[in-house]
Amino acid sequence: MIEEMICYRNFKDDELFLLMSDLIDRLENKQLLAADRKDIALLYKCEALLVEFAGKGGFCGNLWHDYLTYLLVNSENAYSLACEMKGSVQGTINDIVIHDMEIFNDYYHYDFKKLTDILGDKELHSLFDYKIQDTGSRLYNRRVRDRICELADELDKSSTPAEMKEHITNFYKEYGVGKIGLHKAFRVAHNNKVQDMDYNSVTIEPIKNIRHVKLDDLVGYENAKKKLIDNTEAFLNARPSNNCLLYGDAGTGKSTCIKALANTYFDRGLRIIEIYRHQFKDLNDVIARIKDRNYRFIIYMDDLSFEDFETEYKYLKAVIEGGLEKKPENVLIYATSNRRHLIKESFSDKKGLSDEGDIHASDTVQEKISLSERFGISIYFGKPDPKQFKTIVKTLADRNCINIPDEELFLQANKWEINHGGLSGRCAQQFIDYLLGRENKQ
């Protein structure tokens, strides 16, 4: 049956679906008439893969239904990508999808008793009412996981393939499709072998355990946060917006702000893609993969800076502003750095004739500062003064229900910061974590 699918043919690339459909097809074609050790082993392997799927995703109930629904919501094809953009679509493709749903419905409601009777396996049925302690999902945030389970129930109760198509269409419109639709943040990787062709291919892989912080968790820096929020809101509302450089002292919350954006604006279609300096040559490939998706992407570069002998920044300059191709409207670049001008400068750059013999020293200076100038908005995060540091410590202590008199709390905090990097929000959080660790030990 799987070979007859049209839009959803990529199901055949999944190991579990391929193994299970092979067993089902051979049984229905009367090629599986008696127990065979290899077939029994295949069925147990399918069960093991279902259990592993449940453990990673936090799924329970009918794991076969959950798993098939998981395949549907991750299938990037002509129909699902169109629904992600527009919701319901018109045209012949609807008939094609109903044809696929007819086949999918047979798998969804298959009576496995015929299979287990022949192979003598009674454990499979326990996976249709699977119970698991909810320790959280390593695949999705809980809201998305729960919505997938709801969709599985909707598909189970559907009376026709057309009704199944309607439910999955609504999901695509609401959440999107595939890893980009269902995750908040991503990193760039390389797949060294794609479709049996030996070459490096850029892939965008989900970050499945992003820290769940919000902008309010960062104490202080209200003006800085407002600038960042205003620009991000304008971007999400398709208004003119700028690339952002968050610069300043270490431990002041620059990276925390980016993580908070991913959590705050996920439901509004914001996605964060983290890229490292050695991957800048891949930027054009990454943008090509995301520019036509129905999301807003922030390409995030953490701790961005360059020594004067490093040239990777030239790739970045061309992508931000300067290439022939128009920058996609759904992509911005946000970077954090301890340096305002990003590229190391020396006194020789200021001389009329540098020690290295650079006759046009002013051109060298312009070359080095031109990267930071391509970020339309620069937001400064400075170290807190002693009064602000006390406010941060007190706020974090109250949030974590640490009951220590203020005088003693501030005395301990001052001793801590002297030996642990000085005044910063990071130092304050480390101090609070230290106090919480002592409480738990006692």
C-alpha cells in the first residue's frame, strides 16, 4: 500500500513504518502464513522502536496512532507546505491527499490481532494503551506534544478520509509542518552523505532542550529589553525592522534575551537558528532553505568577535548587506558580543602608515568597523552598579523563596562576587544557585 501514496511517499523513508507496513502487506497478500523467527524478530523490533518513540516524545495511549500522526505532522510535501502558508488550498491536490488518506486510514485502523495471532506475540497490544510517567518530551515542548495527541484522537474518530484531511489541514495551518514548524530553535549541521551522494549538505537541526526563560526573568535592563522587543515585534508584524547587535559586559543577559525571544514569540511564528563563526560560509545555504517558509527567522550569532587575522566576517558582511540578492523579509540577524566593533583593532590601524606598511590605514579602519555598522540597532548591556546588583540578588532570592535577612544576603553576595567574576547578573544567579544547593543539601 505504501507504494501507492503520492504526496506522503516520504513515509517509506522511516524505518518503523517500513518494517510494519512490510509485515502487514505480506500478511494481507497471504505471504505470511506461519510464524517465522525472522518475522517475529521484526515485530519485536517494531515494538522496541515504538517504546523508544514514546520515551523520547513523552507519548502515551495508542502509540501506533501517535506515531502515525507524528509522521503526518512532520511530512513536508507540496500539500502540507501549502497549508502552512494558506490553510485550506484549492485544486486537484485535495483529491490526491484524500487518496493518500484512504491508504493512511487503513494503516491507522488496522486490526493487528491477525498479525499477532500468526506470530504469537501478545505484547504489541499493550502498546495501544501505553502508560508512561510524564517526565517531559525530548522532541517537542509539551503544548505541541499534547496537540499531536489531540490530533491522533481526532483522526481516530474521523469517519471518512476527507474528514481526516480536514483535521490535518487545520493542524498545518495552526502549527506548521516538520521540524521548523514544531520547534523553537535550531542549529546548523552538515550531513556528509545525502541520498547516496557523497557531498556535504547543510541541514537545520532542532535544539530540543532550550532553556525556558522569559524576558521578565532578566532583572533590570528595561530600556535595552524594550528596544529589543520593539524591533522584534515590528519584524513579526512585517513592519520595517533591523538586524540587532547586543553588546557589552559579560554575564549581563545578552544571550538570555535571545532565548527569551524564542520562548515568548514561538506561537507567533518566530524561530531562532543558531550559527557559529566557522559556519558563516553556509549562511547563503541556510537562508535559501528558510526564505520561503511561513515563519519569521532570527539567525543568532553568540559571542561574535574576530581577531584581526580572521576573515570569516567577510561572509557575514556580504549576507547582511551587500550581496546582489535581496535579503528575505522573513530573516533578521541578531548577534551578541563583548565588543562594540566586533573586529579587533590596534593602534597601528590609527597611524598614517601602519607598522605593517599599510599605506591606506583609514581604509583598514573602515573595513573593520563596517561590520558592526551593518547592524541597524545596537543595544548596550553594561555591568550593574552595586545598588543594581543588590536589586538583582534580592529579586532572584525572592523568586526562589530564599529566606535570608537582607543584610546577611547582601554580605554573602558581596563576598561571592569578589571571588566569582565581579558584578553581573550571571554572578548573581550563580550565587543564588549556590544558596539553593546548600538548602537542598541540608
